[in-house]
Amino acid sequence: MSNFVSSSIGKKFFMSITGFFLMMFLLVHLSINLLLIFDDSGELFNMGAHFMGTNPLIRIVEPILAIGFILHMAYAVYLTWQNMKARPVDYKQVNQKEASTWASRNMFVLGLLITSFLVLHIMNFYWKLKIEKSVGLVMVSGAEMHDAYTLVAGLFKSSLAYDLVYIFGAIVLGIHLTHGFWSAFQTMGWSGNLWRKRIEFVGNVFAIIIAIGFSIIPLYFIIRF
Ligand code: HEM
């Protein structure tokens, strides 16, 4: 088992498992976040955020998610370093360009941009809600909860720069997924021309949903307020 974990295919395997897990998280996160634009009173979003923050199952999944992120990044650094050692620069530049997509050649840089976005994002919301606990409380349907809506909507209403950073983050994430989705399936053995085309198609649809879905939220606040 320890040989598998340290082997090149073992590392790719863990990259794809953690990648699958992160993609599931993105879908759930996007669904809850879209409540921001369907109810300007903020009650729906506050209830969604409260559910995510208090549901025992989600509380168990949260540390697993954090570990998933860290492993995904650690394996990315290791695999990129191994690839750089294994291939001379000229070969990479001449032969790879035509056979691969721009996203696949720039996964590491895209990943770094997403990580930088995430650090800012965690400071914006998670930190204030969970660590500083500096967000006010509201009553919704008889239950007391953090006013996450005022925090998120406040940021998007008050700063065009943040709106643009969030749109940029969503687009970079979408581009990362155009290759990441297919690559995760390929590592699990779903290859062959027909499957490649199908999975690439579904991956592109998924990437577009994530990029547009997350961008719509700051865009809504730019246009509406
Ligand atoms: C419009 C875009 C987004 C909004 C409004 C938003 C909102 C939030 C909020 C309010 C939290 C804190 C939740 C809580 O602790 O109760 C949070 C946490 C988090 N967000 Fe986002 N998010 C957005 C985009 C993204 C994107 C694109 C990613 C991934 C690259 C992401 C990844 C995370 C992670 C990893 C956490 C910490 C885990 C958690 O609390 O669930 N978010 N987000």
C-alpha cells in the first residue's frame, strides 16, 4: 500500500480522488450560494448557510474537505516537480503544444491562482463567520443564526474590485476544471476515444456551470445595487 501511495500512479490516483471530492463540494457550495440572488431579504441564504454550518454530516465533511485541498495541492506540487525533472524544456515546448490544451499545460499556474483566490475568500467570509465570530445574529423562522447574507451581500455591493476578483476566480476555476474533470476520469481508467469525447463534453458543461454560476452572484450585485 505504501508503495502505491508513493508511486507516480498512486499520486495521480489521490489527485483525482481529491479532485472528485472538491468537484462535489463546488456543486453543493454553488447551490447554496445561488440563494443569494433569489431572495434579497437574505433569509433563504442565511437558512442555507446555517444548515451547512450546523448539520452534523457537513461538520464531519468540512475537515475532510480541508485535508482534500491540502493533499490535492501537495500532490500537484510533487507531480509538477517530477514532470519538470523528467522532461527537458525544449521537448516540452516543441512537442506538447499541439497535442494538449492550454488548460492542461497550465494546470499548476491555474491551481496557484485558485489557491490565492481561496486564501482571500476564506479571509472574507469563513474567517469572519467561524474564527473571528464578528458577524451579527438574526432570527429566521424562529431560529437564531449568523447574518451571513449581510456579510456576503455587503462585500459584493460595496466593492467593484472584489466583484471582479470573484468573477476572475470563477473563470480561472472553470478553466482548471475543463482539464481537471477529464483528467480525474482518465486516471480512474475511463479512456478510449469515445469515452474521452463524452467525458470531455460533460467536463466542459460542468466547468461552464461552475464558472457562470459563481460569476452570476457578484454580477447580480453589480447590476442590481
Ligand atoms: C460568488 C462566489 C462565492 C460565494 C458568495 C461564497 C461564499 C462563501 C461563504 C459565505 C463561506 C463561509 C461559509 C461558512 O463558513 O458558513 C464560504 C466558504 C468557502 N468557500 Fe466559498 N463562495 C464563493 C465562491 C467559492 C469558490 C469559487 C470556491 C472554490 C474555489 C469556494 C470555496 C470555499 C471554501 C473551501 C470554503 C470553506 C469551507 C466552507 O465553509 O464550506 N467558494 N464561501
